[in-house]
Amino acid sequence: MAQGSDSNDTSYKSPSPGSRPSSSDDVKKVMRREKNRIAAQKSRLRQTQKADNLHLESENLEKENAALRKEVKSLREEAKYLTSVLNSHEPLCTGLAPQTPDHLYPPHHSSYHHQHIPVPHY
């Protein structure tokens, strides 16, 4: 196995006996590789956590969307029902008949009186 081919291999292989390496350069190289390995590991962990968080957020939004769709369906059904109740009641209700201006603005009298208009109670 060649040195540096495995990113998890932090062992140092001594040079051949005929060459004279600078030990401080080798130490720096090993330290740099170790720091890089740790940084890469942290980066992969952050990516995994981000993906997990996005997955959870997606699931929560899907649940919220389903609940909102259910509420919209319920409200539409209620609106349809109330419209049908109103439509069936309109012919019976005299309070909704079109009024002439005399009914809207009664003539003034010497004393201030409110004209009582009966309003049906539901």
C-alpha cells in the first residue's frame, strides 16, 4: 500500500536508508493530513445532520399540509351546507326583501323615535 492512499492511515513510514528527509517537514505533513482527515470527517457529519434535519422538516410539512387540506375540505363542506340553508331560507324571510327608500329612511317626526324592524333569530 502506498503512503497517503488511505485517508484513515495516519502512520508514518520511514524513508529508505540512503536518503535524509527533513523530520520537521514530515511532522508537518503528518499533522496536516491528520487535521484534513478530522475536517473531512466533521464535514461529512454536518452533511448527514443537515440531510436528517431536512428529512424531518419535510415530514412535518407533509403532515401540516395534510391537516390543512383536511380543514379546507371541511370548511368547503360547511360553506356549501350554509349556502344551501340560506338559499332555502331566503324565500321565507321577509326581512331580506328589497326595500324602497321610504323604508330605509322614514320621514322625520317631531320626536326622535327609532322604527323597530323585526329581525328573525336563528
